[in-house]
Amino acid sequence: MNTLGRRAGVELLRHPSTAWSINQVTMMPRRRLSVSTILTPPLVFTGLLVSLWTYKCLIMVIFQNKIIYMPSVPPFSRSERIEDYANQCGGITWKEERIMAADGVEIALAVASVPGINEEMRKEASHVAIAYFQGNGGALPPRIPSLSMVLKALQREASPSKRYTLVALSYRGYWTSRGRPSERGIRLDAAAAVSYTMRKLREPNEQPSRLVLWGQSIGAGVATSAAAALPTSVQEKDGGSPVSGLLLETPFVSVRAMLMAIYPQKWLPYRYLGPFLRNHWDSRVALRTIANPRTRWPKTLILQAANDELVPSSQGLELEETSQELGLDVKRIVVSNALHNEVTVKSQGRRAIVDFLNGFS
């Protein structure tokens, strides 16, 4: 035995536990990381992410009517009353009317009458009737004061031979209207409201009359759709004149375009839900229908809010470009320092609306 071996033997005799430790370490199996162990965490994380995406997509598709239409926001909106806002209307009188849509659903209208015009003057006056379509949230009564400001300005500036009537539609499921909101149902509501407004045009005289459709936010889509449907629905039924003007306040191109604007990231699945939408409100398609060579084209005013927190500015610009391509008479105005619901509150926006409506004789 060599010297090194003897020293090792002596060391083992002095410290026998060392030999046990060496054997124990030698006998322990080596732990190796398998492929499945490495891939499990990222696969679980990816699965959870895909599940969350799928869940949200299903929720957006299944409950899209509840997401888009918000008649009870803010709370207690459906219990609002016209009388609660009468002192904010500057002498403009509003009343609630009830009409029936084609499918039998009862819907509410708020109708304004401008004071100071006697019956004799009414018989000689030209008539501009405005059908107003609100945005997707809340009830009509809170909107009445700002609409009254427009009517009050029209009353001050209009000639004695002109009068205005404003008919504001409360969609089904909103305010005191029956039913549940959906694009199909609201189209029927809009047709009924336009028909009612056109009947108002023929009362009580045969003087020249004009019909203007005014829509705010999603109501702009309702207005363009109603104008596009007019030649085949209301016009044939009531024998009325076509739309003379379209006033599109803070409009967007379509629900699908808004979905892509809200989710611009191409890797998110929400922007690809277009084929599953039941609500479209595509103003671009409606404008192409309106630009029919057999009908008189309406003048169009697009009003955008400079600080719109909901609708990107590109949406109004696209509608202007589409209108110009189709040869429509269109004008676009950006209201400075205005948020989405502040266009009629700002003096610039109200001035633009009054000038537009005053242009019809």
C-alpha cells in the first residue's frame, strides 16, 4: 500500500462518519429537469390567458346589446320627468307623446313647441321639422335644456315666416318607452319617429317644409340609417318629401370601426369580432345608399368634439371623406374644448347648429 492509501485508511479509522457520508452521497440519485417540468408554467399561463380572452369575447358577443345600450346609466334615468327640467328650458315648452313602432312596441317622444307664434302666423310660416336621435346612454329629459338652447336661438333669429318643431325619440327600453333596445328594434322606432315628424310637417299648412335628421353619437348612425331607409319605407307610406339635412354630432363610422379604435392592438382578439356583431350602425354604408341619383341629396353637417374622450377624431374625418367621394354636400366643424357630450353646450357648437338649421327655408 502506498503512502497516500495508508493516510486515507488512517483518516477513515479516525472519522468513520466520513465514510458513511461519502457512500450516502454516492448512492443518492441525480435529479434531472424534464421537458414537461420546464414547459408546464408557460403552458398554464398561456392557457389562462387564452381562456380569459375567449371568455371576454363571448361576453362581448352574447351581451353586446347590454354593453352598447345603457338606458339606466346613470341610475334612475328611466324615472326622469320633463317637468323636472322645465325651468332650464328658457320658455320652450316640451310635451311627451306616445306612438307605436311597426312591431307594436310603444315608444315615447319629447316634442317641443316654440312659443310666441300665433295661429295666423303658423298658417303662413314655412316649417322645418327636426327628428332628434340621442346617444346610447341615459334618458331624454336631461338633454332637453341643451336642445332648448338651440330652439331658443332659432326663435330669436328666425324670420316670422318660419317655424321649427323638434321631435326627440326615446328608443325602446329607454326612459318611458317599452321593449328592449336592439338595432333591429331601434330602426323600427326611428322609422315611426320620422313618420310622425313628417306628419307634423304637413300640419297645418301647405307651405314649403323641410325635414332634418339630427343624431348624436350612436344616434348619428340611427339618423343616417333612417335617412337611407326613407325612400322605401316612410316616403312611400306617407308621401312625404325626402330628408333635406343630416346633422351628425360626434358620429362614428360604425360599431365595428369603434371596436377597432378601442382595441388598436392587432394581437388582441376583440377587434376581430366584427362577424359576430348584431349591431352595426354603419353610417358609411347608409351614406352610400343616401347618395342615390334618383333622390335629392341632403346637406350634411358633421360636428366633432376637439377633446372627445370616446370617439377618435379619425371617425368624423372618414365620414367627411366618404361624403365627399359620393358627391354629398358636407361640412365638418371641430368644436374647440368640447368633450363628447358638450358640443351643444359650447357656443361654437350651438352656433354651428343654429346656422345649419337656419339655412333651410
